[in-house]
Amino acid sequence: MKFSLSKLTFTYMALGFANNEIETVGALRGSSSPSSPDNLLLEDDIPIDPRCVEQEDAEATVAAFMGAVQGISEAYFDAGGGDANTIDENLANPDKSNEAGCKAAYAEAMVALGAAYAYAYGPVLFKPTLTAVPYTYRNELKGALSYFIGTECVLLGGKPIDVFPPGNSDGSFFQEYGFGLRNSPQEWEGLNFVGKGWIDVYPEDFTYMTYKNSPVYCDTAIAISRICFVTAPVPLSRVPSLTTCVDKTFTFKNSRSPSAQLRALLTSHHSSSSITGRSLTMCQAPILGFEPEELIPDVQQCEATTSF
């Protein structure tokens, strides 16, 4: 299931809980012992508090996130965006050949970030996959936007208020490529090429923790998972479609707006590359039928005589 976030409408400041409106489930029920499991049981599968985050709502937000990454890429290339340029190639007169694509990617990204993330209410704890110090964490909207569409598109397609980091209006002290665009220089099996976007995004091994799994959860839900991204092939460089996967941790809080297209908002998002090389694994039995095969770690098979 995929969502086209560019078609979503939402009231930006109507999403999420106000801090002073969050109460414990036990308090809402008049319990003198809100932490007691007996006070948190469900009746006929109906949540005891309508503000409890439902798994299907969290799943819809994850689906929207996946659709947004592909949507940003498609919007960029459909509008004529091409290979990424660096701003410092000509600070006085930067290359604007990607401006139309950048404006399309910016519009798509802003809708996605506004609809799926809780930035309207304050920081979102966001650790992207491919960021580094001193800008590892993108807890503010500007930093998240820059990560998804890159410095070039922030400057060509965005507004002065969107510049990241603050003061970087000419890209003279920080530049990054946009993860959502996949239009940057790459390398595969000794071949150098420039990416041509994402053509598919799909989930694997999702596990959710909601009030149905544990009575301590209600207005927050947690998910861990793997999400895989499929690149467009680059025939001229003899590069096929490639799959790259990242491990995710998400937390969610409900929207109270009856008109919100996405009921569950992301309040934190941690992402790290799925390890396929060196890890703490010493050996393991062969993994059969696992997809994508690129994720299978390169370790030796355990010997039957191994003992500790």
C-alpha cells in the first residue's frame, strides 16, 4: 500500500496532542492505580482510550513515508531534474538547470514532512542513515528537508527560511546530496555512475509495539523494521537496479484532528544501514531463501565441533 502525499490535505497545527491534554489511561478511567495491568485490559477489542495509537494507523504512516521517498524522486525527475550539481562550482552564478526539478521535489517533501512528522509541535528525534557530525541529527524541519532533497534543491526550490544550516545561503560551508533524489555520484563493482532515482520502496520484518502488546503503551507506539529502496537502472553505465536496505526505529503519537489524513505522526525516526559485512557474528548456518540476497552477511559456516 502506497500513499501519494502530494495529494494529501491537512491542517498543519491541528495534528497531534497538546501537552496538557495527555493523561494516563488509569487517570482517565478514575483508577487509583493507573499502572496496574488490571486497569488496562481491553473489552471486546475496543481500546480503553480513543487516543491509543492503533497499529493500522502507524502502518499507514510508514506506508506514506515509503511512498514519499519514491514520490520525491519521481517528482524531481518528472519535472526535468538531472544529475546533482554542487553549489561551489560557481557560487556567483550557480547552475540552475535542476531548478524545476528542485521545486517539484521541495513541494513533495514539504507535504510529506508536514503530514507524517510532528515537526509542527517541536523537535522530532530524527537520525538519518547517511549524515555525519556536526549535522548527524535532524531534529528540526530544516535539517530533515535538507536530508531528503539536498542542499542544491533547498537553495533552488525552497525559501530563504529553509536554508540549512542557518547562514548557508550560498552553500559555502555545507553541502549534501538529497537521499530522496538519488541523483548523486555512485559506485558499483568498479563502475562509476550517477543515480537516476528510486523506483520502488518496500518494508520487511516490521514489528510494532502498541497497547495491544503491552499495557504501558497507549498514546505512543513503537516500530522496528527494515525498509528497502530499489534504484532505477542506469543502462548507459551497465548498472542494473540495485537494492539498499536500512534498519528503522519509529515512534508515533496520534493526531486528534478528525480531518487528518494520517492519524499517527512520527515523533522519532532512527535509521542505520543494514550490516552485510563485518559484524560481531563469528559464524552461522547458511541462510536459505532470504531476500534480498545482498543482506546476507559474509561470514563462515559454523563447524559442528565448535564448543565453548
